Amino acid sequence: MTVGDILDGAFKLFRANLGTLAVVIAVLVVPIQLLAAFFTRNLLGGGNFFSAFSQARKLHPSGLGGGGMFGGTSTWVVYAVNSVMLVVVAGAISRVVASSYLGEQLRPGPAIRAVLRRLWALLVAWFLAHILLIIGLVLFILPGLLVMALFVPLVPAIVVEGLGPLAGMRRSWRLAKRRVWAVMGIALLVGLMASVLGFSIGLIPQAGGLLVGSHYGWILTGIGRALADLIVLPLTGIAATLIYFDLRIRTEGFDLAVVAADLADRGARP
């Protein structure tokens, strides 16, 4: 597949599975985003944007605020839970899209249950891959981007093939290494486009939250973040799944019917 094929396929699969994907995100992401917005509602000092900016100018003529901008323990707990939920969402999206790509339709409940059975593998692999990514970014930006590209097929590999964390990482690495530059370019382009779309859609409610202030504005902020996630998470997850299948077709010439039967068998297991 070319970049155009990946983008076209991503938008088509997004539209075809919009209902299922929206339910998955509503169940897993919206509550966490609302909690995150609630626990960070006082980062502007309890007022709206203009009052916070005015107060900051009085206290810090340079325009820079003081400490306490990173929230308390509850904020970090919410962000940790959010990270776990994002892994679950990524897995659920891959499972839904893989079924759709192979000519089947998967409901939200079975998709979430299928991912929960692989949750431990997804979390361990996500943690290890991010350690390698951080190391690569610290060394230099390019090595970090290469590590990112090598792990683009990671979640689909674990979910579709039922692999463990280390086996999934090795599988992802082997699939992507022959086309690492192409994978990196596609992943960056899709990520950029999805982020711009998500930012545009979530901008109005989030801006409204800043103007309203902390008492009720956090609700708008949470809704804005959830709307952005409704675009960003599916498009990037779908693209990763399409890249995974494309790499398997290119490097292995795999049979779609065999994978479809394997997915159906794995989905039927308790």
C-alpha cells in the first residue's frame, strides 16, 4: 500500500466502523478524560483564562507562573489510568478493524473482551517499547523515530496473533524493519493529519472551557478532549492495523482467509 492507500483505507474503515469505535471510546476514554479535566481544573488558579493570565502577570512580570502546575497525586493517578485505557482502546481498535478488514463485523463488547484477554501482554509491551523509544529520543531524535516505526505493528501483532509481549515486540520488529523508512513516513503523516483534525474538532469546547472557568469549564474541556480522541485514536489505530496487514502481505504473502479463521477461533475462546 502507498501512503494514499493507507489514508484512504483508514478513512473508509473509520466510516464503516464508526458506531463501534464511538462506543468503545465513549466507554473507555470519555470517563477518564472527564476525570482528567476535573482534577486539572485548578491549574489556572480556579478562574478562567483571562483572570489566570492577569494574576500571573501580577505575580510574575515575565508572564511565567510559579510551581504547582503539574497537579497533585490524583492527577498523576488519572493520567496513569488514562495510559492504561489508551492501550486497551488501541487494542480494541485493532481488533475491530482487523475483523472489518477481513470482511466481518465486531460489536464493541466482544472487541473489548478480546483485548482484555491480551491486556497484560499489551501493557508490558507498551511499557518496554516506550522505554526504548525514550532512550532513542534521548540519544537523538532519529533513533527514537526509528524505534517508533519498528513498533507501529506492535498492538495489531499482539491482538491479531495472540502473542506475548516479547514475542509481539520481536514480531513487530521483524515485520517493520524491511520497510522502516516507509512505515515511519506513513505513521508520522497519519499522526499529524489525525492530530490536526482532532485539534480542530476539540478546539471549540476546550476554548469554551477556558473562557467559562474552572467551576463548570472542566466539563467542556473533557468533552473537547474526548471529541479529539474520537478522531485521533481510531485513525492512528486503523492506520497501524493496515500497515501491519500490508507488511504481512509484502513479506509473507499471507492468506486472509487463514487469518480470518484464526481470529474467529480466538474470539470464540472463553
